[in-house]
Amino acid sequence: MARPRTKIDITCQNPACKYYLKEEGKDILKRGKNRAGHQQYYCNHCNTWFVETVNTPLYHKHLSKSEIIQICKHLVEKNGIRSIERITGHHRDTIGRLLEDLAAHAELVNDILLNEIKLGQFEVDEMWTTIKKNRRKLSQEAQTQMMKVMPGYTVA
């Protein structure tokens, strides 16, 4: 007799799949781990592979979640990129790319910082201001996402 499948909370991450981000009718399987140690998943409908960190600031990062949280806490304290580099031991380009990704996923990061890490709204606003000051050349998508989480944003 076959072993029963475990409950998988991941949905298909392929926009071309008809079950993209849908819970109902999904057929996702766990299929081992990649070289970085992240769990891989396989969608039987569209025959695509993906990892659980896709579409998050952790995607394609060699930093753990705790290291990213530590960098965010240093940003809240208004530390510069070079001082964070000295404190954490990560290269400034790595920190700069992380800031770009955090800005591109600003709403998700804002929710995590406020709800899971229990930072105050003032502290999170300080972090976004620091990112905006340190990363003058943000992509248009990142600028749009940051505008949504900065104080004074209204939906047009």
C-alpha cells in the first residue's frame, strides 16, 4: 500500500498554468532539495519545477531568513551599507541587491516586519527611508512598491 501524501501548502508558481496560485485542484509534489538546500516542488499539470522561495525576497539568495532579518534590523538602526557590511561580514553588493529585492517586495516585507518580527510602524518607516536614501537607482517596480508602504500613500 502506498504511503499517503502529506499536506502541501504551496501552489503552482507558473503563470502559464491553469492552477497558478489556486488551492483547488492543484497537484503539487515534493521532489527533493536543490544544491542550496531548498525544498523543490513539481506541478503535475504544467510539468514545471519550482522552489518555495519563488516570488519572495529570499529567491536566489544564499542568505538565510535570519540573516536577512538581521540586516533589516541594522537598517532600522540607520546603519549604512558599509557599516552593515562590517557588522555582518556580507559584501556591500550583496546587501545592495538585497535592498533592491526588499523594495521590490515591499508590501510582503512590511507585513513580515510588522506582524512576525513585531517592529513598530515608525521603525519600519525608518528602514524604508534608509533604503530609499541608500539606493538611489531603484527599479520602477521597486519605487512603486515602496510608495505603497510609505506614509501618506493613497490609492488613485
